[in-house]
Amino acid sequence: MIGARIKAYVKEKGIKQTFIAKAADMSDGTLSDIFNKGRKIEVTEYVKICKALGVPLDYFVKDILEGKEVE
């Protein structure tokens, strides 16, 4: 779910997956698995991706943290 949110953001902003992978020090394959195969994202990966995108850590999970959406 979080991977899908990040993927939608990336698509909307026109950011290339390879840019994020490099900036987050991750492989393209790992990022692709998170975006396309529903692989659960590790906390450290999430932090790196948020930093690479320049968004606050709660950006993709704010509604979950506020109890507005439950998986």
C-alpha cells in the first residue's frame, strides 16, 4: 500500500525510478519490487526514499497515523 502511494507520487511528479534508486542508495530491482510487486518496504528503505524525494517522513502515511485508513 505504501509502495503504491510512493509510486503514484513519483509518476505524478515525473520522477524517474532510477533517480530515486540512486539517490536512496538502493537497487532498481528493490525499488521495482516495492512499487510493482507489493513487497513490504523496510523502515530504513522508507526513510531513504522520503529523503531522496524531499518529503517529510509522514507524507505517505499521515492518514494511517491519524487513524483515517487501516489496511
